[in-house]
Amino acid sequence: MSRLLLQTPSVIQAEDIPRREAAAEVHVESSLIAQYVRILLCVQAAFCGGVRLMVIGSQPSVIVGIVASAWLCWRVVYAVRRRWFFPLITVACTLLVGGAFMSRGTSRAVIAHGPFSETVLLTMLGLLLCRDLADFAIGLRRTLQVPQTRARMSALLMRDGLRILLWGTLGAVMVWSLAVPLVQEAIYQQSLDATDPQRAMDRMTLPQNILFNFSEAVTGLWFLVVGSCVGSFLNVVIYRVPAGISVVASASHCPVCRTEIAWRDNLPLIGWLKLQGRCRSCQTPISSRYPSVELTVGLLFLLLYFVELISGGTNLPGRSPNHYAGVLWILFYTKWDLLGLYLFHCFVLCAVFAWTMMRRDGHVVPVKAAVITIGLAVTATLIWPHLLPWANGEANLWRPGNNALHLFVDIAGRLLSGMIVGGLTGWLVSRLCGLPFQLATWLLIGIAFGWQAAVGIGVLCAAASVLWTLADMLPTGTGTIASTGAGRETTAGVAQGTSVHSTANGLLATTTAIAPRHWLLPVIVLIHHCLWRQLTVTVGGAM
């Protein structure tokens, strides 16, 4: 009975979370600023669609803009319950409008430039997409908070987790090996290039393309497994380093029964699924966070494998991309400079991810760990200068004819400027945008990517915070507030319930508002890294 009484307040608070979140959303939806933002968006979308209707006779392709404008007006004016397919429709409209914008097929100045152009329409669709994704995430979180749903998902994962992992992996390999070449072949056969004998001679045949993609998929699977092993080690680092426990002295063991974990149970993803999330000795539940971190880091390695490694470094500024790219020319005829850049950037991004996890757990990144990590990054750039991003052409490597002292001073200046500008940028972003300040992370960003990248990442963080704020003003999809007396009574009841638990609600609101923003910096760093060269070309300088 006493245990039941002790658990009752927490249960009541857990059941009251959706009601408090609904009250907060109603407050945002009913605010004066949100109403005016909705009116402006609706008017702008209506005019964008109307202008395109006037030129549809001479430009039939603008019909995609009309559809996108109608979708914007409907979503802004008529707020309905959340639907899982809303983000898909918004993404489809964004891709269609973006394709029309990139094709430059419109010659009418009224829709090619100015307040009714595709750029403005894409901006509004981006805001709506942020709102849709936020709604989807909130709805998914609420669904997972239901005990019955979580129990069913947990039972499915424990019963069929290994099968899902196996068939999912095989399916991904088959799609990349067979479906992608078949689609590419179909597109090629419909294009004008198929009639060009020179292009037909240079390109691979369908069987060769299938074999080539299969080798890329198998090699990518190897990188995924290696990344998952690194993620398994990061789990140890995230747990032990803030606690002051050595990460190399003792083997992995259960924190409850102190039994050493066997190597077969320590396999990334497979070990947790095979044990069904419990210790083999004492049957203590093992948190699902461990396989989540392993999968996240594995996918990080896989993403950079495609974006940076076998692409020939097309995302890296200050470096000419390899003319012969692909798994054959990059890995089997190994390009060691590009492979070194890949490993160095994986190391930096893993450090940023680990430090974010530590901050999420409420720990401060230990100074010793930060100094060791930054020291390793500095040492690597001093030994291999090509790891640094260079604004003007290729990096000057260590050659006998080079002046070693001048080169050392140049590298030291770049490292020092990266540290100073990175630290100042992080401080400004944290002050202006309300993000948690992680000095070690910003210092590492400035060292590894340069001060230009630190400034670019800071600008992207500020822009993301502004979009986040504007997206919160869009319709939440929870419906409108009833104007009847019963509706007012319901709203008042929610407000009254909120005031009863004001202290607890304040803590929960703070946690809800800040916790997602912990992930903003690592996500922005990853996006910036994948689009590094494109951003550099866009702004006309090395970001």
C-alpha cells in the first residue's frame, strides 16, 4: 500500500503531461502574434497562387506553385487534427516547387523574382514543414507515452528485433544494388543521352552497374558495423567519463550484479536484441539508449561514407573533388588523404555527439576529457596539415622544399583563430538564441573545421532558432478553441489545473523547451558538414 501511495503522485503527473502540453499549445495558438502570423501567411500564399493563375496560360508548369499555395492556405486557415501524411504532402510540394525553381523554366518576372517568387513560396513551405515535423514528433511522443503502446512496441522489438534487423539490412542492400541501378537505367533510356554513342560507350552496362552498387552496399555495411562498434565504445565513455571511471582499466560489466559482460553479449545491436534488453545474470532491464547510440553512430559513419568518402570529397571546400570517385577508386585504390579526412571528421562528430549526450544527462563535460580530445585534434592537424580546411586552394603538405617554420606558424595561426572565433561564436549563439553553451564543442569545431565554419554553424543555429520560433506560431493541428461557454469552461479548467501544479509544471516546461535544443547544435554541425562546399559557394567564401 505504501509503495502504491509513493507512486501515485508520479502517475498523476505523467497522466497530466498531455493536458499541460495541450494547454501550452492552446496558449501559443491563441496569442495575438500567432494570429497575425497566420493571417500574413494566408494572404501571402493566396496572392502567390493568384499571380500564378494569371500566367498559367503561358506557363503551364506554374501549376505546382498553385497547388502548393492552396495547400498552405488550407493548412493555415483550417487547423485540423494531426495526420501522419501532412509532412509528406508538404515535402512533396517543397520538392515540386524547388524543382521548378532549379529548372529556371519560368520567364515571367512576376513569379521569377519579387514577393511572389518560388523563393518566398519555398520559405513559407519550409516554415510549414517545421510545424508539421514538430507536430509529428509531439504526436509520436504522446503515443509512446501510452503504456499499452509502449508495451506492444517493446514486445514486438524483443520478439522480432533480430529478424527486423536482418531483413532490414538485406532489404537496404538489395534496394541499393538492384532498385537504384534499374531506376537509373530507366531514366537513361528515356533521356537524349541514350542516342549519343559517345556517352553509351563511356557508361557502365546494367549488370556492371548492379555489381558496382552491390560492392558499394557491402562496403557501406562494413562501415555501418564499424560505426556501431564505435558507438558501443561511446556508450562506455558517456557513462564512465563524467563519473571519473577509467574507460580502459575494467571490462564492461552489469552495474547491478557486477557480472562481466561476455563478448558475444557485447555485440552492437545484436547483443541487446538477443538478450531481449536484460542482463543475462540478474535479468535487470538494460536501457534502450545503448542500442540507440550504437545505431546513431553507425548511421553517422554510413552517411559520411556516402557524402564525403566515396563521393570523392564533393562536400569539402578548398579541395578539388576526386575525378574518379566511387568505392573502387577511393577505397580499393586507396586515396589516403581523403580517407584521413573521413576518419578525422568522424572523430570530431563523435566527440560532439558524446559531449551532447553528457550534457543531456545533466553532466558537465570533464575538463580532462575535453583537453585530451582537443589535444588529439590539434596533434593530428600538426602532423597531417591537409586535415585543415584551407580557403585558398590545396593545403601545403610537408615537402622538403617548404619552410617548416613558416608552415608551422601558419597552422598554429589557423588553429588559434579557429579556437577564438569558435568560442566567441558559441557564446553569442547561446546568449542570443537561448541554447546551452558548450565551450569544448565550439573550440573543437573551430579547430577541426576552421573559424569560417564556426561562424557558418553559428549563423545556421540562429536561423534554426528563428524558424523554430516562427514554426511554433503556425497552427498546431489540435483544433480551434470553442467559443461556447463549455469551451471557455474547458480552457479555464485546464488553466486552473495548470496553476495547481505551477512549480512542477514550470520544471517540466523548462525541460521540454530545453531538452530538444540540446540536439540542435550537433544536428546543425552535421548538416553544415554535408553541405559544406555548397554553402561555401552560396556565400562566396569559405564557411
